[in-house]
Amino acid sequence: MSNKDKKITQRTLTGISLILFKVIAFGLSAYYLYTCAFGIINMQQHRGIYFLLTMLLCFLLFPFIKTESSKIPVYDWIIMIIALGAIGLWILDFGEYVQHRTGMPSKRDIALGIVLILLSLEMGRRVVGKTLPILAIVFIAYAYAGPYLPGILGHYGFSTKMIVENTAVTMGGIFGIVTNTYATYIFPFIVFAAFLQASGAGDAIENIAKAIAGTHRGGAAKIAVVSSGLIGSVTGSSAANAVMTGAYTIPMMKRLGYKSHDAAGIEAAASTGGQFMPPIMGAAAFLIASFTETPYIEIIKVAFIPAVLYFIGVGFMVHFLSGKDNLQGLPKDQVPRFARVILKEGYLLAPIVIIIVLLVIGFSVQYSAVIAIILSIVLSFFNKNYRINPKRFVETMIHAAKTSLMVGSTAGVIGIIMGIITLTGLGLRFSSFIIELSGGVLPITILFIAIAGYILGMGVTITSSYILLSILAAPALVQLGVPLLTAHLVVFWFCQTGGVTPPVALVAFAASSIAECSPAKAGTSAVKLASPLFLMPFLFVYTPLLLTGTIPAIVATIISSVIGMIGFAGMMQGFWIKHASVIVRILLGVSAGLLFMPFIAADIGGLVLLGATTLINIKLEYKPRKTISA
């Protein structure tokens, strides 16, 4: 392949285009930090400016075709001028539209809306790929085709005028709740994550993880689990986190005895967990808070125990995998003392603590993020290798805006889909369809949602798939008696599965590129290690794991779930103190199933069976294999 035909996903900007990109990126970060501290002027400006600046950055950085030269062609400059004019006109004219033309859009409104729809589809295509824009086009076609569709999917059909108004002119589509959530909640925390990393907190987390888990059996892998989980909460992308932390953890695991595909799988499973680990949870917490009208601090509270339980499951998966392969911990001289690490670097994590404290006190999410950013900058001056001087401050602001494009580029496309769903009433129709298909049986309904989450997760980002399923599928759970917040957490967790489950498994495939192994093998290992992901949503619905019961019931559920998760990990890995036979693995699975049930009698039965299984396995003959240091 010649240089001319070489595929590029992003342009290498130079000259005027690079200066323009940096100015717009810095302006985006600066403007929205200002609004966090001092409030917004008006809603159309707040949403419109975010959408405009994000679009300009996307068209500057991402080419029309992947074989295109890094030089920006004339037609992209024309597109950016059109975007500036169209979105600028929407911002300036929206108040006039609301006062005089609501429900009666003018020809100019419709023309403007069509331009905004086309720009949104193209922006999404360039940045996240074809799947999401194609899905949006299918939804638009559905709005036209209603009279020709049978049964529950049928409707009267809508004119172009109504479709465009609902998707691009009002604040119910492109400039709706998704754009508002991105601009108001998610973007400030992307900036915070950038400053937290710039201050050296990532290194601190890795060293703390090494101090906690390094000397234990499979210490190298447990370091990956702890560090990837903590850092993943901040980065906002499972795949990006797998590459970022995997660059350090995967070679270490391989060097100390882990198979390449297992090293990739461990990193993928841990990085996936970062997306639902409080306090930041990637972008999810803010979206869930917006859709369920639940305070952000409440989301953090109910999401914490399930996230910890997931990591307990993954941690024991790693522990048993290490035992099966006779891999031990790191040598003590390679592991720092925990107290020393905390004293030397622990202060760099203070911004995360301050966010939680401010939220508990009652400060807004936006204000808390600004204070945490300021604290990160101040603390960086005590870390000589990471001091955020004026130059690094500007670089970090630009980097934050650039990082946000993967999320921000989807706002318009998802807004179009949401506008169509609202216009056609598809949300209620789809929910009724799921209930009808499952016969109203809750476990089957959950299973159908799991399948839908997996399919969507293969083609679009986790954020996008959650937004779509929260509208289409969560109402079905609510209709069957599941609390609203629980329903949304079920949907969100199932949307994670596509990243670690073949045939696509984007997170595992990203890790495999570092491990230099077969992507298919990495995906198989990842889905096995991340298998607690498939269990947790059922526990949300059938147990008080989300803090929905009495304190004794919650405590009993947590204890039994932890023990059950350990037994489940032993079954999946085929190791329980030593290698486990098929019979022992079956008994471990039954024990775990009983412990997961919300009944005291089942818990007692599970504990007794688990104890008996342990004794049985100890008595079985076992020939130890040669130990390899890890």
C-alpha cells in the first residue's frame, strides 16, 4: 500500500488548520468550564455552541474517506462554513421560532433542519463509523413507512415537515437531552479526567494497585484489574483504557508467565468494569441521572456495590486462573510498600475524593468538577514530573476537547433517533412488543434485553447503545414492575457485553493488538473473565443489591453474593484450591446459584454445598505442576 493509499482515521493537522483546531478545542473546554462555574446564558446557546464547536473539530480532524490526504480539502472547509451558518442561525432564531412558529415551521426552518440532519449523520459517520448513522436513517424511514407496517409497529405516518421539525428544529431531537447531558455533565468530567491524568494520578493509581496486589498469586494480573478498574472510571472508554493501561500491564503479565490471549482478556475485562465503577463511571452516571431524574450522588451510591462485586468476580477469576497455571506473585523487591506509595503519591487522588465530598454536601456536579480540576492543577506542582504549567494547561484543555469528540460526535445522530422515537411513540410500541414476545415473563424479558444490548454493543458505542435501549427497552421492565433506576442499570450493564463478547469484542480486540495475539482468542478469554457482567443485572432485579431493601437484607445479600461470586469464578476457571473436576465445577455452579437467590434457606443451602464441594475437591488426587514466578 502506497503512502497515498494508506488508511488514516485522523488527519495530521499542520499550519493554519492545526492552529484553528487548537483555538476551537481550547475555546470549547474554556467556555464549558466557565458555564460550570458561573452558569449558562440561555439553553439554546448552551446546547448550540457545544454542538457547533464539536462539529467543527470533527470535520477538521476526521477525513471524509480514510484514504484521503491529511490536507483538508476545499469541500470540508465549505461544510464547516455551512455548519457555522446553520447552527449559528438556529441559536439566534430559536427564540423567535418558539414564540411564533412552534408547530408551524417555515420553509426556512425545514431547510435548516434538513441541513442539520445531514451534517449530524456525516459527523457521526466520520467519527464512530457507519452503523449509528445507518440506524438513524432506518428510524427516519420508519417514520415515513408506518402506514405500510403490520401490527404493533404500524402508525399513521408522518410528513417530512413533521419529521424535520421534531428531529432538528425543536429541542427534542438533535439539540435535545443528549446534547444537553453531554455539554452540561459529561464534557466537564472529560476535562477533569484529562487534568487528573496530567497531574500524574494515573501513575499513582498503578503504583497503589501494585502495592495492594503485587505480591499475591497472579499479582501482575491483579495489578491490571485494580489499576484498569480505577483508571477506567475516569477515561470514559473501555477500549481506550485497555490500550492506555494495557501498554503497561499486558507486557508485564506476558513477561511473568501469562499466555498472551489471557493477558489481553484480563485487561479487557478490567477495563470494561471501569465503565460502571463510581464515582465517574465513564459517561453513564450523568445519562442515567438525566433519564431517571435521580440525583447523581444517588447513582454513585447504588452503583458502587455492584461494581465492587464485579471486580471481586474478575479478581477471583484471575486468582484461579493463576492457580491453574501455577503463576505466583511478583518478587517483593518489585513491589512498593503500600504506606510509602500513599504518603508519596496518594495526595494526587484527592480530587476524586473532593468530588464525592462536594456532591454529598450538596454542590452541583458541574461546580464539583471545576473545584476538582483546580485542585488537580494545584497538586500537580508537588509532583515535579507532572507540573501543569501554562503550556501544559493549554495542552490539557486541547487534549480534553479532542478526547470528547468520540462521545460528542454521536449527539446529533442519537438526537435524530430520539426525535423519531418520540414522534412515532416507538418506545411504548417496542416495550409492548418485548412484553408480548416474552409472554410477560420477567426473566425472559431480561434475556431479550441482554441480547439487544449485545447486538447494539457490537455496532455502536456503549453510550449510544445505552441511550437507545433506555428508551426502547427499559420501559418494558418498568411495566413489569421493575423500579425505574433498576431498569436503567440493567440496560446499561447489558450494553457493556458487546465490548468483550465475540465476534466483535472491540475492547478485547484493542487489548489483543498490544498482546500480539489472536483477537478471537483474546475475545474468548475476555468474555470468560468478564462473565459476572451477565449475572449482575439479574441480581439487580431479584435481590436488594441496589440498596432497595432493609439493612439486614442488604447486608445478607452482599455477603451471599460475594461468596457466590467466588464460587462462580471457581466454576468458570475450573480451579478450587486446586484443579477442579467436571463434577466439582457443576457443584460450584449450583452453590453459586443458591447463594445468589434472595432467600435465607437458599443461602444456607449454598454455603453447605460449597463447604462440601471444597472438602470433596481437597480429597481428590492432585499432582502439582512446576511453579512459574509471576
